[in-house]
Amino acid sequence: MNVQSNPEKSAATRLAAQQFARLHLKQSFTDTAHWRDLAAVAGIRLPLWYQPATAGGVRRYALCLGLTLEQITDATGCKSFRTYAEMNPTWPLWAVVGLLLELKQSLSA
């Protein structure tokens, strides 16, 4: 089956996600510059500003950074990626990844 993309539908979906983020997700963090520096050192790109934190997103970035669920549990008390993602419901994925980057840095020190 060959699935063709629908640019209009994609644009509408993206705009809806951006509008949701503007209304419901915090975008201003004191550590933003620090997280960007850590991401550059780790060689990763932070997620798009409008992506909400989900268990799958947290899991994907944790694995990319070489962090295990056990390390996250030891540091935060969260026993699942879902719990970690839901810990701060108004935080976008990029900010949660910033915390993962800080965890990785603290474990490396």
C-alpha cells in the first residue's frame, strides 16, 4: 500500500499542536540556554517546542542518551517513562529532555 502525504492535513495538524502548546505548555525556562548547550555536547537536537511530553518521547530520548529506566528511577523515583513524562504536565518534551540531559551530565561527573 502506497500512502501519499497530505500537506494540507499535515499543516493543520501542526498548527493545532502549536496552538495547544501556546495555551497549555510552558515555554519559558531559566535553564533553556544550559539545556541547549548540553544537547549540543550530547550531539542531539531538542524536540520541537510544541511537542508535549509523552512516555514514548521520553523513552526515545532516554535511550538515545544511554539512560536506563533504573537510572531515572534512582534519580527521580519515577518507575516508568509515563510517570516521568506526567510529572510536569505543562512541560513540553524539549524541557523534559533538558532534565534528562542534566541527569546524564550528573551521572558522568
